[in-house]
Amino acid sequence: MNNPALICQAYAFATVVLWSTAYVYTKVALAFFTPGPLGLVRCAVASLAFVGVLLARGRGRGGFFVPSVRHLPLFAASGLSGFTLYLLAFNEGSITLNPTTNCIVISTAPILTAALARLFFSERLPVLRWLALALAFGGVVVMNGGGRGFMLAPGMGWVLVAAVLISLYNITQRTLSRHYGSMEIAAWSFFAGTLFLLYCLPQTVAQVQAAPASALWLALFLGIFPSAAAYLLWTKALALAPRTSLVTNYMFLTPFLSMLLDFVVTGGLPEASTFAGGAIIMGALVLFSLAGRRG
């Protein structure tokens, strides 16, 4: 198969399948780990994988890649927002939210990223995209049970924070991408994220020692597949894609795949409010994508 369009879509589909597993298996893993230690294990495993990748890429290219000292604060911000704080908030939210709800709320990140780009880079945001932002917020309210007196449902606040954090991470990528490739940015962001999570090391050691073998394999899986492997596949997909939307449109499958896997693994199904609010948010994402093509 030498068709780049088909190959990139295969990579994109494999990526969203791996990403969907994170929502389900994180909830399962949290029966054995608290949010901080699970985040550290996931980041540390992914970091080790990226060390191997950078070592392999460095052969014949001047050795192991190290960014400029002047950009280290940006990498610190990237790791802090995209991995350290994101994983802490994501894991906290995963304790009480079902994986499908979690996934749908996180999927608002592209819309939030565009709003932040308007704030930080003064990028033009078409009226339809503002409408998509409002529609997505309305979907979150519906998923929250209609607002419940403006009180957030347990876990919803954490996942909304996680969505904002991953959007901030995307913003830092805009600046770093002027100087580095996506692989180098991801690797050193993971390194920074791991460093900031080292305060959890004593707890992590204790929980790793107490966890059954199945829980350890699960934590390793989360670090390798939805983290390092998924990002490598996504980078490859974007590099081969004739147009970006051919790849990014596959992100719309993630909530469905997450729901399907949750049913297979735990037998759980979301509440009616999740289906209703999720449909509104998916509609907002479609509107957001169409507005971008028109612009």
C-alpha cells in the first residue's frame, strides 16, 4: 500500500483507538493508584520510550537531541500544562466520571485552543467558531444534568480544567514549533512533565509495591500505547497527510470508541444526559471544523 492518503488514515485510526483506551483503562487503573502516582508512572514510561526514540534518531545526526537553553522555560510550561497538571486533573476527573463523558468534554480542546489563540496571538475567530464555542459550553451544561443549580457534577470541574490545560499545551506548541520538530517537542515536554511529577515518587514507589501485577501492566500500557506510541503514530499521520483534516477528522471517533470499549471492559453505559450533551458537543465540533474550512 503506497497511497499516502490511505496510509495516513490508517495511522490516524490506530491513534484514536489507542487514545480511546486511555479513558477506560485510566478509570480501571485508579482502583490501584491515586492520581499523582498514576500520572508519574504514565509520564515516566512514555519518557523512557522517547529516550529510546531520540537515541535511535540521533545516530548519524549528531547524537541525542537537546534543545536550546533559552527554550527550556517553554518546554517546562509545555510539560507542566500538557502532562503534569493535565494528568493530575484528568485522573481526578476519571475517578467519578464515566469514560465517555470524560472523553467528550476533553474533545472540546480544539475549540478552547482557538479561543486561547485569539487571546494570545490575536488570531481572527469567525462568528461561526464563536457560535461553536457557545454550543460546546451548552453541551457541557446538558451533560452536567442541566446545570444542577450551577453546581458542577463530581469530576466535571476537573475534566474542564484538563481541557483548558491541554489547550494551553497546544498554544505552547505553536511557539516551540517555530524552532523544533513535533517529535522533539513531545519528547522534551514529557521529560519536563515527569520531572514536575517527581514529588509523587514516595507515594508511587509504595503503590507500585502494593499493586498486583495486572495493575502494573495496565500502568505500563497507559505509558506506552495511549501516550508514546499514539503520539508517534499521530506525528507520522500528520506528516503523510495531503491535508490535515484527513487526519484530524478521525478525532470525532474517539468518544464512540471510548464508549464501546467501556461497555466491553466494564459493561457500563453513559446516562441519557451524556448522549444528549455529547451530541451537542459533537455538533459544535463539526460546526467548528466547517467554519475553519470556510475561513
